[in-house]
Amino acid sequence: MLVCRKKSIFLWLIIEIMSEEKKSLNFLEQIIEEDLANGLPKEKLRFRFPPEPNGYLHIGHAASICLNFGLGLKYNSPVNLRFDDTNPAKEEQEYVDSIQHDVQWLGFKWDKVLYSSDYFQQLYDWALEFIKEGKAYVDNQTSEQMATQKGTPTEPGTDSPNRNRSIEENLELFLKMKNGEFEEGSHVLRAKIDMKHTNMHMRDPIMYRILKRHHHRTGNDWCIYPMYDWTHGESDYLEQISHSICTLEFKSHRDLYDWYVDQVFDSEKLRPKQREFARRNLSYTVMSKRKLLQLVEEKIVTGWDDPRMPTISGLRRRGYSPESIRNFSEIAGIAKRDNVTDVALLEFCIKDHLNKTAPRVMAVLNPVKLVITNYPEGKEEWLTAENNQEDESAGFREVPFSKEIYIEQEDFKEDANKKFFRLSLGREVRLKNAYIIKGESVVKDETGNITEIHCTYDENSLSGSGTEASKRKVKGTLHWVSIKHAIKAEVRVYDRLFTDEAPDSYKDTNFKEFLNPESLTIIEAFVEPSLKTANVLDRFQFQRLGYFCVDKDTTNDKLVFNRTVPLRDSWAKMGE
């Protein structure tokens, strides 16, 4: 994990080094290259991304998406989007739709949309063959009994008393399972492998269980459903996937994957190969679908697309771009061992992209009124402002200026020291795209709070006018909005959802204990009038403040902005 201290500099160096050096192949690409060198025809390469539709995709899934579809692009090979829909108790069409949308939004195209449920009949037929060949049996013991018999990693298991049932009895029982004659949990179909195997997954694993639930595609056609391990490899084989790339927790399942495939393998067809990489973990969040669902169901967040969530839909709503997520996945890389990637790297990637692409606008989040006392009453000007100094094609816009403006309260101190380079009494600053002003006096309320700042301006100091006065150097430049023209907007200032870098890493502490009470602050702000025509998900830099995007809650009468990321990393300072 990256250290907090001096993150911005450190992350910038990472980007620079990677851009200058020729990228070497990751270990998965090396495996593929070796297979090609050993005779695998390139046209046989085929990959897949196989999510279970039991929740919304998150940034960890984005790593797998970018990896599999990236390999497809690298080798000009097809990539299937296959839904692992074998558990109707947790799967919904809503999740299928959201997954397809997320993959497309990230910029990838699949060859085929497929479902494990496409293969239910074939898997059932193969299961019958397993029984006939003495490779599977029906067990009606309790789950507790089977768990005890399974043994431990250091102790061999013991055979089920049902292990040697006759083929005829197993076929009869399995048919009754299929026909719904047994209750859920009463019977399972198990593969007959080896109860003394050193790999626990090989000790007669369950192939089928009874689930009398409605399936989002097959309805009530089935009441027995195949287990993941049985389904995964056989689906890869049926689709002729060359490289089945899984996360590291499935490494111990590889023996079983291979055993299942070997039982149905035809030597004239391609045999899929499972290989594993470390899943993407991100600091200051949780990546478990179960825990994310808990946050949603307990209304700790507003939904799966809450901008504080690590879901792709949440990141999209917060203002992250597909380019930034793809770049993040590339920089973070593919690892063989589990690790935690600092969220600061993700934040760096979105800043880097938006710095190049986001229009600059002015908004004041914590306003105080400023009156330019020598500016003519009733006068207003439309001043020229550059949209993005990083992009010459971005052009310019007009912003209104008048006698009364808002500035940030933090940009003024009545009595400031020499290190304060913003506005104070007796000092000059420049208003962005406008004039140089000088602090003269303040107006306070009964409690001593400043309600107005009175300034004078140099009418010859307009930015870009070419006058000598306009070329005068002052130490500070402030953003502002004209009060007369300002538009009210709701701004949702999002921060990290958790205060701990690894909130779910503690055995005796619930991850919710680390929820950040300041993860969301809602304020009324004022923005320049050009934003009145902004569309949902449009991204902007609020000058000197950070990057913001238009939220879907925006209406014709109300602008709502989400803060994507601040310009400065306050969390890095906390770590110093």
C-alpha cells in the first residue's frame, strides 16, 4: 500500500516512470505468450468476464473487467460477458442490467452475452452420466454431519454412509430432487472423488442443491441448481474459453476445476486453463458485496450508486470518468499476492484526467459578501474567462461582474500574517479574470461576525487588458461570483466513507464502527450562471476548490453538484 505522506508527489513520479519505461508483460500475459509459443493457435484465444448478478459491480470488479477485455483487445480475441446465475435466492434482473451498463460505460464491448443458466440442461445431463459412471451420489445427511466428515486440512475426511449407494438408487433420488419431491436442504448431489485428498475442495464436493426459488431467466423450471465449482469450468469448456482468469481465492479450487473438466473433455476441443490473480482491494472502503448490501439495506448510504460507494455506479455518479478508472487499473497492475491499493492513486487518476478535460468555472461554497465601493452603481460587465488552460480547443466563456460579489470566507482575514496570501485589510489580491482589489474595511453583526467586506478596485487592472496596471504582480488570486447573477446550487461534499484504511480487517470490531460521520456535508453554494445549462454527469473544476459533477437529482429549478475529489488531499496532511 502506498504511504500517505507526500502522496501527490509520489503518485506523480509513478505516472512519469511508467510513461517513460516500456511496459513489460504481466504474469498472465506471459502465460498466454508461452501457450502461443507452445502451439496454441492465436485464433483459439477466448476470454470471459463472469460476474454473479447478486449486486452492483465495484472498483475491484473493474480490475477484472479491464484485465479480461484488455486481453481481448491486445490479442484481438473475443470476450464473453457471462452471468454466473446459479443462485436464484440472491440474483435479480436489476443486477444483470446494471452490470451490462457498467461494462459498456467503461468502454468495452463483449462478443456474446451468456448465462450459466444457458447450460442447466447440459449440466444436468452430465450429472446423470456422472451417476451412471459411479462418479456422483446423492447424500441426505445434514450439512453439519457432512462438515464433520470432511475432516480438516491436517486430518483426512471420512466417507459418507451414502457414498456407496447403488447407481439405480442415486438416479432415482436425483430425479426426485429434480422433480421437487424433497425439501430444501434435505438432499444434495456430491461428486465422488477422494475424502482423504489433501485439498479440502476435492473431498466429495456438492454438485447440486435444492432451491425452490424463482429464477430470473428460467422461472420455476428448475428446483435444483448447480454449484459454482461444477458450473464454472464446464461453462468455460462449453464456451471454449482458453484462459479462465479468476481471483486468488479460487486458486485452491483449481484442482476441482481441472477434475470436473477432465470428466467431460473431448480431446478434439480446447481445454480451458484456470489461472489466478490478486483481487483489487482499496483503502478506506469495503469490497465485500455482502457488506455493501448491508450499507444499502440499513440505509447508511442512499443506494448502490451513492457517491461514497466503491461501486462503478457510485463512482460514475460522483464524477469519475471511465478513462480514469481504466488508467487506475493499468497503473495499479496485476499482482500475484493480495494487497491494498491506496485510494489516493484512484483520486490521482481522476484528477489527472479531469485536469486535462474539465471546464473551469467559478463557484463559492462558503460565501461572504464583498462590496467594491468605488465600482459604479448599476454597472455590470461580461468578462472573458478561459475554459481550460490545459486544452486550447476548450475556448472561452463570458462571466458577469458587478459591484457586489461573493468570495470564500476562508479567503479573507481581517488581520493576517505575512504567510497569508489572500485578502486582508490593506492588502491587494486579484479577482480571477477581473480586477485587482484592496481590502479597506469590514461590516460586522452584533456577535462580531463579518457580514460584508468593503474593497476598492483598480479600474485599469482588468486581466488581459494589456495595461501596465493589469501586469502588476500580486501574491493572491481569488475566485468569486457576482451576487446579482449567481445561481444557488446544492453542493454535496463527499469524503471517504470510513476513517480507517482497512475497516473490515478487525476480528473483534464491526466495520461499521469506522464509518466517517463527515462523509457527506450538504451546503448551499453559489455558482456562475453558465452552469444553468449543465447536464447530469457533466464534470467541472470549481476553481481552487476541486472537481464536481452534476448529480441526477438536478431539476430545472435546482442544481445539485457532487464533489468528485478536492484539489488538495487533506488526508495526506492527517498522515504527516
